[in-house]
Amino acid sequence: MKTALNYALILTAATLLACSPQTVDAPEAAKADTEQSEQVVQNAKVKALTDAALSGTQGYDIIESLTTEIGPRLAGTPQEARARDWGVAKMKEIGLENVRIEDFTIPGWERGVESGSIVAPYPQPLYLTALGGSVATPSGGIEAEVAYFPTFEDLESAPEGGLEGKIVYISGRMDKAPDGAGYGPANRKRRGGATEAAKRGALAVIIRSVGTDSHRFPHTGQMRYADEVKKIPIAALSAPDADQMDRMFKAGETVRVKVELGARYVGERPSGNVIGEIVGSEKPDEIILIGGHLDSWDLGTGAVDDGAGIGISMGAAKVLLDSGYKPKRTIRVVMFGAEEVGLLGGFAYVDAHKDTDLGNHVLASESDFGAERVYEIRSGLGEGASFIDELHDQIAFLGIEKGTKETNGGPDIGPMFNEGVPAIRLQQDGTDYFDLHHTPDDTFDKIGKEEIAQNVAAWTAMIWLASETEYNFRGMN
Amino acid sequence: MKTALNYALILTAATLLACSPQTVDAPEAAKADTEQSEQVVQNAKVKALTDAALSGTQGYDIIESLTTEIGPRLAGTPQEARARDWGVAKMKEIGLENVRIEDFTIPGWERGVESGSIVAPYPQPLYLTALGGSVATPSGGIEAEVAYFPTFEDLESAPEGGLEGKIVYISGRMDKAPDGAGYGPANRKRRGGATEAAKRGALAVIIRSVGTDSHRFPHTGQMRYADEVKKIPIAALSAPDADQMDRMFKAGETVRVKVELGARYVGERPSGNVIGEIVGSEKPDEIILIGGHLDSWDLGTGAVDDGAGIGISMGAAKVLLDSGYKPKRTIRVVMFGAEEVGLLGGFAYVDAHKDTDLGNHVLASESDFGAERVYEIRSGLGEGASFIDELHDQIAFLGIEKGTKETNGGPDIGPMFNEGVPAIRLQQDGTDYFDLHHTPDDTFDKIGKEEIAQNVAAWTAMIWLASETEYNFRGMN
């Protein structure tokens, strides 16, 4: 592989140089000539790297391995621990150096039993699942009349009190958008539903899943309790079950449901970030951090969320390693732990590095938005950063535009971005991402080889260019 | 509604008659003129009926009502009994006469608990469900090494014995086709898998679901045991879970799984066919039978299978009743019970009617292939039956062709077809039917208003023309 790539590179560069216009022999012209030659070589190297990615399955194979050999890997569980061991082995296998696990602990949470049904007027089962972090119902479940809120905002604007003895049901649909713009608004009920319902005296909450599909899968996801408010259980219904409830309320029915959840916190549990590097040849202390998150929810096998991000970032590292090109800066690959339960790996990373090398991180980016194609670059480098143009010049052929929205680099990058680490994001098309997100249906068959290859090509170009560029990411020089 | 329709009819017929070419006043011409006038009136009536269907939601509303107010309705359960009560009420509501239930009993079967997991080499849960009719595993489940068969034919060609202590896994995909031609071949493992595995000494069987989707839903469906062979439990895996197993075998792994099924027969249980009629005005003893089946599997709410068939047949009856047109022959609508578990309603219907009016059934047809558009007419009337042309002339505008394949009229019509009842079928596009078939995902949101209206239009035209035609279906005159 290395030999073939280098051979292709030499040929391409030689051809391009041979075709470049002759310049007169003067110092400025010589400098321009050198710069031009360097650019020609750089272009050829990026082409060789992206060609290798586009014709390979470096990322796809890693996603297959993770989702098959580990499967679901909920934060804090033995499955996540197995995934860390897998990550260490996989990093060594592709040739990363300094491979290690940075351990931390998290509040462990388990799903336990769960079931639900409509008791009246039309008895039938409900497909639901506890939201992450939810407390349990009493054993045997809670049966109560349902108080219906078409949207979370309707609940928020309801007076305090008045829902004593009731189970609150919050409906409301999520809109599809390439960048997932509908997620934030739709997710308010997931995060705040239990607190707002408890403030008004409710016993429990069920919500229409935060998702964009019409399948019988509830979508889990982390919820939050406010400290001062009673903790009540909260579960999500699949879209068809929510439709069913909505029809009953539309018909003016009084609805009773029964919900049993065994979900509970189980004390401190181990998690960790898995880290490996390609040590820089000229500026080893300057770190370009890429990664995805290793944990997944327990329902699916975490293929699009976030096996894809692990595969894409590891795949890019593998393409670069296989090429034999030596990056000047250090490329650090991180498989973050415990992202789903509150970006805990991202925060743990900052804790572990803030007194050592965090200031040397020149760029960071996480892939965590599914498995579809990258369509734009988003910058967290500040306005007019020339690196964005430099990168765009090299990956525009992949169908990637320059975006106008800013980024913090991704969920686990957020905490370090807030500490001053420059960030960038290769934004994927997430139009259908929330069809699968946090459901049992997030499985490897949803991964497309070509789409992953396009991602890996863009990421390989990005890390290579970030390693080689003269652009001063942190204004440190 | 009646008034508006008749007014439209009079206008249309008058217009068409006014525009028809004048003929000379001779006996033959007079007869031809009368025939032509009759045809013009007939055309106008069919147009009024199909217009009413296409602009209405007669079928759609009935499907919504059944799937919402009853939900799942497994044969022999209290839910199926509730569905019969719903059926009686709905028939009376739309104006059918002689509404009654014809009771029968069936061997009741219940699903009970079910769970599965891969124990080694890569521990993770499996999404599976018992096939209808399966026996249970011992309490606590069966854990064993898996014997892998890529197809059912591979199992059939394996020597007898040799699978002692093993759980058999049968993979193999089902092909998509508009008429569901892939179902029969794929279904062989569902019907015969347990028997063939037991013959060779196996403890239990898991199969790749008989379905065409890539979602995390196992497809249930009735299985059969041979009398002389040991009964062993059998379950179906979702497609992604089967993929996961296939990958492990492809990698040469030794796989162990654990399966627990609580499925069991629970003794004789009540079922029944719900029957109502539009009594014929001239030939009340000649019966045109249409219907769908009322029972569903327990996992979904039976929207495409077969809420759609109930809605389409009842919708057609309602359009005809609302029109005020009086059919010459009797239109009998039947909601068959216990279809899923072996066409038991279809057989019970023959038992109940063979000594009375079965010989007077001139035509029978069941809608039981989902909720998509009708694309062709299939005949069970023998070759060259002119009624097919007569019908085709009137419904070709709906995008319906004359098919070349023969039909027995549908699952519950098969038993009476075998007793000599002429049959016909309005074949629906079932390309995606087996994505949803027998899964939890068979829910009302999968039903399209326009597609159901097209079906109801075709069925209304069909029953009206069958009632009025001079065609001699049974050669009885």
C-alpha cells in the first residue's frame, strides 16, 4: 500500500511539475516557483490520500467490527469496557502509537424492565422505553389518567399544580433538516419534561419520541432532573404509539395508561477515553485531535451513533498511516466514553489535559452525526480563517461546500472548545439521522460503504492539511 | 349524499344520451338502442360510484377506527372478541342488513415471555419473536451452540441426526415482488423449520424473519408441526439480528445463543365470522361475497394486515349503500376470524354454509394484501370469462390491467373456491407489503388515503357490476 501510493504520488507530482509554466531565474520567481512546486506536491499528496480513502473500506470495516464484535455499549457497563479493549487493540492494529485508556467514573444507570399499555378506553400495549437517567416506577407500575399536552410549550404554560395523580403525555413532532435543526426544539421535552410535569404534581411522564421516523421504535436519550423538584419516571413512546394516543385525545376520549419502568442509577461505574496517536515529525507537541464516541445507547448496536464516527476518524488515521506520509503535527485519535449520558468523556478529557497539553491542541473535531455524506465545512476558528479556504480547495471535489454556521467541533469537543481549543466540523447530511437515533434500529445494515468512504476522504484531507499548514490556529507563534 | 349522487348521475346519463348517435327506428336498432342506453346508464352509475369512492374516506375511516379502537386482535383472544363487537356495530352503522356473528372455536395460542441473546463469542441481545403455534422452551430458556444453515434447503439436504444439543439457525433472504412471489419460497422455513430441525435432533430453531425490510422487527406468522416429529420451539430474528449472526458465521466463529419462549396453546377459544348484507333487489339468493379478515397478529395493530381489507370491503359496501343504488344480487360482507392461524374463519364459513347457501355464491373475493393500489384483475372464473372484460372496461381508468395469473380469491376464499365458488381478485401492489407484514410496525400511519380510495373505487365497481351483470358466473341458468 505504502509503495503503491508513493509511486502514484511521484508520478502525479512529476507530471504536474512537467506541465507547470517555466519562470525566469530571479530570487522572487525562484521563491514563487518553490511555493508552486510545494503546492503541486501537496495537491498530489491530498489526491493520493483521498483516492486511497475513496477506493477503500478503512472506515466501514472498523464500524462493522465494532458493531458486530461489541454491539450495544451503554456507558459504564461491561460492554463499554469491552469496547475500550476493542479500541486499544484496533488502534494498535492500524499502527497508532502511545495507545492508552484514560479512565474516569460515571454514575451508572441501567434500564431494567419496561412496559406500558393503554388501559382505557381501548386497551392495547404501548411500545415505550425509559429515557436515560429516569427513575423507576414503583414495582408493578403506575396506572393513571393521562393529562394531554400537544407540545412541551403547552405544559410549560400550564399553571403549577393541577396534575396530581395524573400521568402527563407530551406529544409534538420533530422536523427533518439536513443539519438536525429540529432536534434542539424537539428535545426540550426530553430534557425538561419530567421536571415540568413534577412541578405540577404529575406521577410520571410519557413523551412522543424525539425522532423523525414512523416506525414502532421508541427513541431513548438522556433526560435531566432539576435538583429541587421531585424525580418522576419518564419514558418515550414510538411515533405510531404517539399517533394512537393523539387520535384518542382528538376524539375527546379520557385515556388511562399503565407504565412500569425498572430504570435506576446503580452507583459509580468505570468509563474511559481510548487514545492513540500518529506522533508529529516536526511539531510533535502540536496536537490535532479527532474522534468519535465509543459508547452507545443500549437499544441498538450504535452504528450511526456513533460507530460511524469511530470508523470515520479511525479510518482517516489508517489511510494516513498506510500512506507512509509523516504529518508534521501530532494526530491524536480519541474514542470518547460516556458521551450519551452527558458528554462525560469530553469533560473528563479536559480535566485530564487542562494542566498539561490542552493548550497545545491546535485543532479538534468529532464525527458524531451519522453515516451520510459530508456536505459542508463549519468553522470554529473565527471569521475568515484561511485554513477553511485551504481545506475547501482540496475537498470541494467531494461535494463539500463552505458553510456559514459556526461550530464547537462536536459534542465531546465542546468542553475543550470552551477552553480555547480551535474547532472545525465536517458537517454530514443528517436529514434521516433522527429516524434511527437512539433506537433499536441503529444497526450496521444502515451504514453505506460509499458514504463512509467520502467521509474518510474528507477527514484524511483535513487532518493532513491541518498537520502541514502554515496557518496559525492558536496565534501561538 | 344519496341525493347529490343521483343528481350527478341523472345529469351525466342525460348528457351521454344526448350525445349518443341517432339510430333508425327498426326492431334491431331499437334493441341496440336500448342496450346502448342501458350501457350509458351503467357507465354513469359506475362513474358516480367510483367518483364517490375516490373523493371520500369511507375505507380509510374504517381502518382508523378498527386499528385505534381495537388495536391488536389475535385470534381467540378477548381482543378479537372486541373486534367482532366492533364489526357488528360498524356494519349496522353503515346500513348493512342481517348482521350477525357466526361463532366457531379455535385452538387458542398465546405468546408469553420471549427473549434471546448471543452468549458467545460477542454477547448481545437478539430481537426475536415466537412463531405462531410454537411450543415454549423450558422456563429459563435454552442455551446451546448454533448450527448454521444459510438456507432452508441446506437444512433439508442435511443428513438426519447430527444436530443433537444444537439450536438450528436458518438464514436466507426473501425477494421483493409486486405480487409477493418471494413469500412462498421464503416461507418454507417458517412452516417446516421446526420439523426439519427436530428430525435431525435439534433443541430449538431460530430463523431469519420472512420479510423484506431492514428494521429491527422480527416477523411472526404461523408455523406447523408434523404429527410424528418432536415439537421444538421456533422463533424469528429481525433482519439486522440475522445479519449480525450471518457476519459471525462468515467470520468462522462458533456461536452460542440463549432463547426463552413462553409461547403455548391454551385450549379451545372463541372466534367467529362477522357477516352483514345488502340484500339483492331482484336476485336476493345470489350472493356476491366480499371481505377481509378481522384478526391480526398480536405485535402490531393489524393495519395493512388486514385492517386494510376490512376497510376496503366495508368501504365499498358503504359507497354502494350511500349511493342509493339497489343491487340486484345480494352483497355479503364477511369479516373473517382467525385467518392468521390457519384460515380458520374461511374453513368455518364453508362448514356453516355448505349445506345451505354456498351453492348460491356467484362470486367471492377477499382483500388481504395490504394497503397499496390495485394494479390488476386476476380471474378465478375460468378462461375467457367475459365478466373480466366488463369489469376491466370500467376500472381501467384507475390504472388497473387485466392480469394473466389465476386466483382462488384470497386466503379465506380458498376453502369455498375449492367447493366451486367462482373467485376474482383485485391484486394490490405488494412490493413493500412484507416490510411490515406480521411485525409491530403494522400500524395505521402506514395507510395512505389515496391508495385506499383507489381500492374502494375498484371494489365498489366490482360488486356493483357483479350484481348487475348478465354474465352467468356459475352456469346455473
